[in-house]
Amino acid sequence: MVKMLVETTGDFMFTDGTANQDVQPHRPSVVKDSPFIKMKIADKKIRVLDEDVGDKTDAEFEKEWEAKQ
């Protein structure tokens, strides 16, 4: 399954219960592609920053992101 880097388009978060993943409100998040994520992208509530981040997890991305802040 493809993992992508996304962010919300506002000050809110989403929980994708079927894929057991969250899109965080104040930082980009690594998520697996799912129908829920596709719907939020189509509704312009989530924007895609990178379409394929390989095997990187959200926890790994969060550590890297925090180190740059």
C-alpha cells in the first residue's frame, strides 16, 4: 500500500478509523492511501505534499520534522 505525506488545509485533524491512522492538525502526516483519505483530498480538506514516502512511518517523519523546527 502506498504511503503519502499529507497535511490538513485548516486547523483541524482527521481520524481514519478503517486504516487506524490520523492526519495531525499542526504538522504534515504520513498516511496510507485509503478511501477516507481520497475523499478528504477530493473535498480539499487534505492536501498531498508527497505521493510516495516509501516505508517511512508517521512516527519517523514526526521525529525528523521536530528536529527541523
